[in-house]
Amino acid sequence: MSLVIDGLWWRYPTFSEKSSPWVLRGIDLEIEPGECFGITGPSGAGKTTLCRAMLGAIPYSSRLTPEQLPQHFRGTITAAGEPVTVRTPATNRVGMVLQDPENQFLRMSLLHELGLGLQIQGLPTEEILQRAYASLCSVGLEQLWHGAAYLHPADLSGGEKQRVAIASFLAMRPQVLLLDEPTSDLDPPGKREVIETIARLRKDYQMTVVLVEQDPDILSAFCDRIALLNEGHIELVAPPHDFYAERALLERCGASVGELTSISWLTGYTYHARPPLTLEEGEIAFAGFVHTQAGQPEERSLHDAPFTDTGKGSSVARPDIAVSAGASGSRDTVKQEPIVTAADTWYNYEDGTVALQGVDLTLHRGEILALLGPNGSGKSTLAKILAGIYRPTRGRVLVQGQDLASRKVRARLPASVGYVFQNPDHQLFRRKVSDEVEYGLINLGIEPAQRRKAVNAALEVAGLTQYANEDPLFLGKGQRQRLAVAAVLAMGPEIVIVDEPTTGQDYNMVKGIMSLLRDLHRQGKTILVITHDMSLVAEHCQRVVTFRDGKRVFTGTPAELFQDEVTLNRAGLRPPPAAALSVRLRAKHPDLPFLLTVGQWVEALEPKKDE
């Protein structure tokens, strides 16, 4: 089924006399039947709003009177030649998977959540059960089926919730499926697994897919065309190989691009006069690396070499990374003084689920450590124990020498341990953005002048200055995520734990958040990052710990992890493209040095001069 958008304008109603700015500005799009159409762009560009308009939720759920409607909504949207109306969301013509899965759950059990839409369609019970099971299997959660009638969706991990939200719509098999960053909370294999499932169902049922996504690797691998949305405008619509060749436009808009594209832009090496998009293309494009290393049999490493900024201000090339301060860093760059120690740590949830099984972990003072692993492996559970939110079922946990078994110690912990939740809505409760950031500073007894300075600095880094007086309720999920980070980091705790801080963020926002974390690191703070972003790990983290099924399976540097195929497979991880390409080349040319990051590749390739 085709979607046609003609001259679409939209702005949200306000409760004041002053009109809000236009969020969508003259959108013209035509999406072909059976097409996988990608939409990307910076945070706040209007991507989610555009999806809501395609669904029919905008403007029909805004309760505007016929007289008010022309002041907020203009243009037309048709699906298969029929206008999108207030009744469209209730049909199986168009379905939308929300960015935050918790906003989508309505029922008290997993089974009823999967079957709700099918019940509304009036399908027989046998077919409902068949489709529910098939959809759960398609997102890799078949192990939950036996308890689906009793398992509450709230008891699932963040990644599992996202998979269930996707499964509930896959079961309905809509003609058009709108996916608003559907894989942002998933581990790397889970991302590809879910997108491959959607691609298969798209082919089997001639489904049209609209995919809003920040991940350039997902977009280039699965989309027929990609649209760049910026400040409510469509700036570009093109196939992936043409889309990522538009360097000037993508840089100006702050769009996210892949590591192979960044290397190509910074060095001049291309694949058929365009940036490579796959490892196979990268191997051909960067063959010059093999040639420049010919005749140098000695094993040479660039891990600890100082990074040379060749980005010339590029917003996408990550030129500001100091490899020696993070990346694969040498082990002796951090004093080996333990600030957090967990020994034989176990945690059981009330339903009997064993989330942690005898975990041992040491966090050294002044380091940036990444905690990795697939969804449901126990990462967030351990983080909540370290933050004093949970008490371990068994084992001993010391933070700055204090035993967390003591209730008094846990009560004092927020002064020294800052924890940013995976879901920002579990953390935000004030009615004004600036008040949210200031709340913790007030509790710490900070003077008003210092508070204002700290609040302004945190909002600026998080890109939220213009929203200082806004209610967090009206921010997008990405903006709320940055607000949660800003609220904790403004307090300057000794230990900062961030759980998926960059989920769904565009490149500039990721850069801003990580810049703030690096500033804290330079001040001697200790950072624990839980993430599925392997590029972030390679560029910023000195050590990694990986979990699987509640157990620790690896401790070491990013360089060690991303060259260890056995551990990667066991932990359900994928190396970032820069490291994966290096591994691929070293399999054929063992004397080549291992290159972990974009910066190391740029240094090795010695950028071509513009002719």
C-alpha cells in the first residue's frame, strides 16, 4: 500500500496566546507499495510527529475544533488512495510501534498484550494464539511463551519490552508498518534479528515499512530509500549509496553516518566514487592500507598512539577522540585503586528470576568502564545494586569501602553515586526542565548562584537550553533522555552510572553527552557506562566487562574483546565496523596492525590531499 503526503504542515496546540513553532513544514513524500522507506535526522527534527501524522493520530487526537484546525494542520495524507482519518489507527491498514514501548502496553499479561490487536480485529482464538506465538518467536523471545499468560510486560527488561511491542504489531500484519526507532534499546544481534524479521514479513505479506532510525548501518542495509528530515523539512530523499555520498548536507544537518563513511570522508578513499557501506566494500575501498603496510612485517599497534585531528571540524567524523584517553587504552593509564568491588553477587527477583549469578566486578577509581551484554543479561540489575536501589540477595558489594548491606550506607549513596536510568520517565518528575536539573543540587545544599551556573552548563551541553522553561512531558524521548543525564551529571557525583545514555540520539547529541562524561573523567570521576553502542565503547572506554545470563564472561580492553570472536559470539556482541574491518583484513594479512577506531584508521591511511 502506498503513502502519499502532500504539503503537510503541523504545529502543536499550546495553552498560551503565543503560537508554537511549526514542527512539520511543507512535507511532500511518496512512499511506494512494498517499499522499506527510512527516515533519519537530528533529534527534534519532527520524525516521530511525521509518523503520528501518517498514522492519523495527528491531527485527529489533538481535539482541535474545525475553526482551529487550519491554524495547526495543513495538507493531505492518503494511504492506497484513501485519506488517513481518525479511524485509521483502529484498522489493520497502518500500525505504529512507538519509540517508548511502555507507552504502548495496555494489558496485564504478555499473552493478552500480544493478542489485543487481533482481538479487536475479531480473529478466532486459535488464530490469535498461533499468530501471537509466531510473532514472539520472530523477535527471539520464544522462551517466554510458556509463561506468557502470567508474565506482566513491566517485568521484562528494556530490550525485551521493545521486542514485545514490535511482536504485537507483527502479529497484526498491517499493510503499512511505522517503526519509530524500534531497535534503540536492543543489543547488536537483536537489532539485526528484528530488522531481518521485519524485512522477511515485508516480503511475505507485501507490507510497506517506514523505519525511523539513527543507526546508519541498519538504514543502509535494509532501506530502499532514505529521507533526511531536519527542522521539519525534507532535505534529501535518495537510495543509501547516494544518500551517504552527500557529505556537506549530512554534516550541516548533524546526521549520523557509519564508521566506514567517516573514514572515507576523512581520507578520500572511496568505493566506486562513493563511501563504502559494507565490510566487503570497505575492504576494497581501503586496500591502500594493505599496500602502505607492505614490507613492514613487524607487529605495529596504533592503540596508544596520540590521535591527530584531521577532521577539520567535521561533525560526523568523531575527530575529537583522544585514543589514549579511552579506546583500547593501556592498562596502566588508570591507577589500579578499586572504588567499587562486587564479590560473588547474586540477585533474585520476587518471581524467582535469577538476574545475577555469582558476579565478581572491580571498578577502578578514575576509569571509564563499559558494561556490555545482551538484553536481559543482568547489566541494569547490577547497576541498580551499585546505586543502592536494589540490595543483593547474596554476596558483598563495597562502594568507596562502604558495605551496601547497610541501609544507612545505601541511604547516603546518592551523594557519591549518580545513576541515569535506562528509561528517563522513571527518573523525571518535575514540571519544568530547569527545575529537574536543579532538584538534586538543592538537596545537596548548593548555593543558588552556583546552582544556576551548573543548571545552565548542563542544559547547554545536553542541547536543552531553549527548553529550560518547558514541561518535560512535552519533550521527545531523546530530549528526555538528555535531560535525565544532565540532571545527574550537574550534581558532579564521584561515580557516575549511565544506563544506555545515547539511545536514539543523533551524532551531535551523542558527542555532547560523551563530552560531558569525558570532562567528568578528566576531573577524576569514575564512569560506568551500560551500552549497546560498540563505537562508543571503542572510542571512550578503557576496560569492558561483558555479561551473559547473569554471569560475567569477559574482562579486558575493547581491543582484546573485539578481536576475540569466541567471546563476542558467547556474549552476543558485534564489533564496531572499524574494528570488524581490521579483523577481516588481518585474517588475510596477519602482519597488519589492529585498528580499533575511526581515528586510528585515518592515521593509518594518511588522508589524500584534495586535488
